[in-house]
Amino acid sequence: MSKLSSGLKALINVPAARPSTIPAPVNITSVYQKIQHGAQSQRVTQPSWLALSTAATMTMNSPDSLAALYQLATASPAANHVETAEFIREVGLKCISFNGIPRTINCLNAFKASLPESVGAQLSRTPTRAPTPDNIAAIGTRGRALWDSIYRPFETKLYNKLAESHPDLPVHILNSHYGALLSDPVRSTGASAGRVLTSLVAVACLRAQSGVGPQVTSHVFGLRKALEDGSWVDDVEGEEAARWLASDEGNTWILNSVDAIVDAVSHGSGSNFAPTRAKL
């Protein structure tokens, strides 16, 4: 295989191209603590504030901040370190549907490396989403159920509109993302992020990206529809906390929490997901 020239390597890694992940700001733990306390004041459980914080941090490409988030989430003597690590990486996997693959690779690789060896050694190594002839129909059914829950009463209209852009666009979204990734498979290993948490991940990723206001709006409504159709009952929150998360006040808290993470990681310069391109 031919080698890259030194000039080409330098061009790939020129600072203006922002080739590296983002270091953790000195105040990131205090930002996460404020989000944690806001959740606790409304009796919202740790998985919810941890899911939105993980998703926003992954979107900002800051694995060092993710390590700080894990430290905070496991600070309590009662914390289960392995379960918390499993949950963070499950949320990180679901971020693929909103952020793409590269930032999830960056963050999950670095997150695994940051864990104590005793924790990393206990993480599940059994895949749970591999399609087979026996489960492929169930994957499609799960995906359609989640799609319908989030987008009703416009689920068919939206599907058809996407198909006008490319006939395989809704096919890929529905089967590869809503079915194979965003809806949880039946499994006995690893962590799950259910209906409410998946909507929190969607809102957090999209808000942290910037430039996708219509999609943020869709998934804010998607969170609310989990309360309307009863699909919230299979997730982590009780009814009081779930209804608060789906309310105007709860939605405002979610968006402001994501904004606080973006502001801290970027040192006030905003999202780095799709920034204005600097001159190389």
C-alpha cells in the first residue's frame, strides 16, 4: 500500500480542519452536577439526565468530558459502575442515528479506555442486534412501532414524503435505525434505553448539532407522544417524572441542559458538529 506524503498528512491534520476530539473543560463536572440536581428536584431518575448528558457530550465529540460524566454518575456508594458504563455506551450507540458513526467511534473507544480495568473487564461482549432470518421480521415490526409512536398521526405522510426524496431513504431510516438500533431488542445482557430515553437522546443530539430545528421539534413531540400512547410505561420513569419531562417546563429544562453542555465544551463558541468552515 502506498504511503501518504508528509504534506498530505499535514493537510489532513491542519488545525483549521479540527481533526481531534475536544478536551474536557475545567468546569464540565459542575455543569453535569447542575443538570443532575435539576433532575433530582423533579424526581427524574439518573438514566434520564445521564442519557441527555451523554448524548450532548457525544455530539460535541468530547470523550474526556464523557469520562468526567461517568465519574459523577458513579460517585454515590450505591452506584453500580458496570451498569452505568453499559448504559453510557448504549446511549452512545444510539447516537449513531442522529450524529453518524465517527463521533460514536471516537467517544466509545476513548470511554472504554478510560474505565478502570475491573469495570471494563465486566462489560458485555455479546452482540444483541445482529439480524438473522429468524429475527428480521421482528426488527421491522419494532421499528415501525417506534416510528408510529413518535410521528403519529403523520407517520404515513412523513414516510411517503421521505420516499419522494429517495425511495430508499425511509426504508433505511425505518429498518436500519428505528428497527435495528433505536428500538431495543429482547436480550439478557447489556443495557437498554427505552422509549422515553430514546427521545431524550434524539432531542439532545439534534439540539447540540444546531441547524436542525424541525427535527428537534419532531422529537420533542415524539417525547410527548410517549405519554399520550402509554409507551412510557416500559421505560425508567414513573408517571409524575415522565409527564414533567414531556411538559413545557421539562422540555425547557432538557434544551437548556444541552445548551449548557455545548457552551461549556465549546468555551462559548457553540456547536462544533457542523461549524462554519475555517479557511485552511
